[in-house]
Amino acid sequence: MPLRLSRIALALGASILIVAIAATACSDGESGGELPSELAKVEEAYRALREQFVDREKLDPEKFSQAAVRAMVDSLDDRFTTYFTAERFRMTQETSRGTFQGIGANVTVRDGRVTIVAPLPDSPAQRAGIMPADVILAVDGEPVEGFSLGMVIDRIRGPEGEAVRLRIERPETGEVIDVTIVREGIRHVTATFELVADRVARVQITQFVATTDDDLKRVLDEVLELGVAGVVLDLRNNPGGLVTSVVDVASQFLSEGLVLFQIDADGERTEWRVTGGGKAREVPLVVLVNEGSASASEVLAGALQDQGRAPIVGTQTFGKGVVNTPVQFSDGSGLIITTARWFTPKGRTIGDVGITPDIEVPRTVEQIAEGQDPQFEAALDVLEELIGGATGITGTFLRDQQPRAYVPANPG
């Protein structure tokens, strides 16, 4: 085969192979891995360009294959199905393990705009003043309008010690600000607590990664050893994570039963049940959520609510109730594909709806800036009702105490 034709064949093979993989993944009942006849025009288009385009040096098979996959993903109009370059795909896997390099903020696409779900506690993003619902307008001076989520994340992440400049819009105030943040290597300890008045623990879970259950077990061991009367479980600004992790966490607070079920593209139902052996199954519990509580944190809140284990306090949650499955290609790039939908034990859908708190309590940007937390105060009052007069603690007394920060032993 002549060299020119060999290059064409190789380029076509790379492009069509990726198209075929993605098409098979999103096909409706097609089997045997056959490429739909409608996609023959992809090969025709490449041949026409390769043979006739005047600036042939601009024909880059790698760019073509990436563009083909991105176009297919964009056509699905699903904000949670995303194509990632090899580097970005590697970063997503690192994040799920609890370690990565970047600014320490979780992002998503909301109303077509790349939006901060929440900065991680004590992260470069949080120290720089990044807040939930902030919209990213530009990265290092480059506007990101029209960029995919993966493209924006690619630009924000980078080597430890290097700075990135973000232009941020704060929707609640309309303010546009420029923020320079120095990237760091981040080991995300996902469960911590603080002790209030020596009798109540505020346990915060910031994400559900592979290490979260171990982090939480260390926290609960210390909390129970202190003999607390009750726990406020803070899931605010928790963007979610691994379903296996949230099932393990739910099992620390529930004795038995269903945590969630999911329905996949074929209508198959998969149930996730309490695994048993939980450390805090009898401790009085109140859960805090807000608009930054998403995905797995909504699963946990919904399970505890449906089973009558704990009242929910705060604001309506984000509404991400889908399973996202990674599919890696041979070149290291890959797709994060929406493969199923999550439901609470009672069959409530989470996607685009979220979890409605039992007690709705808003918290404004001004209150956050001034260190006021009416949601936490409300949770303490609800917890007081749950634990009754046995503790001798009143809601007012709890609010008048200065919380003491507590760090889990051996965070790893």
C-alpha cells in the first residue's frame, strides 16, 4: 500500500474506532458492535478533506478523533457525560482516590456555564475566597464560553506550585472578580469533626472517595469515645463521589435496609443495601444539606430521610442523581458516561429534583462572609428535640459555645 494511502487508513482507523466505541456505548439496543450506517459520512468527510483540502498540513487525525467524540457527546445534551483527554482522565481517577494536584474545587456545568459546586476545606480555592455557585468566565485570560467541562478542568489543573488566574462571576451579587490561585498537591481528608459543648459533634463529610469510610470510622471512634449525645452530619457543599463509598458511609448510620437503587439503560434494577456493622446506628442524628450537596451526598440524605433515621435541615440539594461510569480508550483518553439513574429507597428520583429538606433554612452570602450559620443553629435546635432533656443541653446553650476544631487521629 502506498505511504499516502497507509496514512489515510491509519487516520481513518483511529477516528472511526473511537466513533464506533462511543456509538456502541450510547446505542439503543444495537448489538454486535456494528457501526450505524449513518456514521459512514464521517469516513466520507475525512476522505474528502484528506484528498482536497488545500492546507493539508492542518489535517491532524488526533484532533479529528477528539472533535468527533466531543461532537457526539455534545449532541446528547447530557451535562454529566463528558470526554476527557488522557491527562484529564488520569486526574479524575486520582481525584476518586482522594489525591490530586490543583486548586481544590469541584465544578460542574449548570445552565450551560461552568460552575463551582464547592471548594474543598482548607484548599487553595477556599483560601482564595472561591464560593459555591461561582461561575468561571475565564482561565488565565482565556474566555471559557463554549468550552466543555473537561476542557475547563484541563486548564485549571496543573503542577503543584504553579499559579492559575480565574475570572469569576458571583451570581448572587453580579460581581466579577479575578482570582490568582497557586496550585497545590491535595490529600483530601474527607471526614472531620468538631466538638460542641462537649456533648454534640458536628461531623463533616466533604466528598465520597475511596478513603472516606476509613476517615469516617476514625472520626466516629473518637466521637463515641467522647460519649456525645448527638451528631450533626454536615453534607453541605459535598459534590458526591463513589457509590460504593456512600453505601459504606450510610451503613455506619443505618442498621439495615436499602440505601438506594439504580435503573440502567436496559431497565435493569440494581439495589445497594446496608452492609451492617455500623458504628453510629443509635446516635441521635440531624443532617445538613444545601444547594452544593450533590450526587452521593443526596443519596445519603435521601436514604436517611426515607428510613426515618434523621431529619434533613438546610436548602434544596443540587439534583444530580445519575451514575457516571469511566470508559478509557487505548490512548489514555476516555469518556465519563451517564449509565444509570439513582433513586432513594422509596423510589424518589434525585436527578434535576434533589432532596427537599424537612426544615428549610437559607444561608446568604453575607451570612457566610460574616461567619453566621443559621442552618447549623437550626440543626442544633432540632437535635435538642431529638435527644430531649436527657442531656441537660439547650439549643441556646449550644449556640453560645465556641466550637472547638477537632482533627481525626492518624489521617494518613
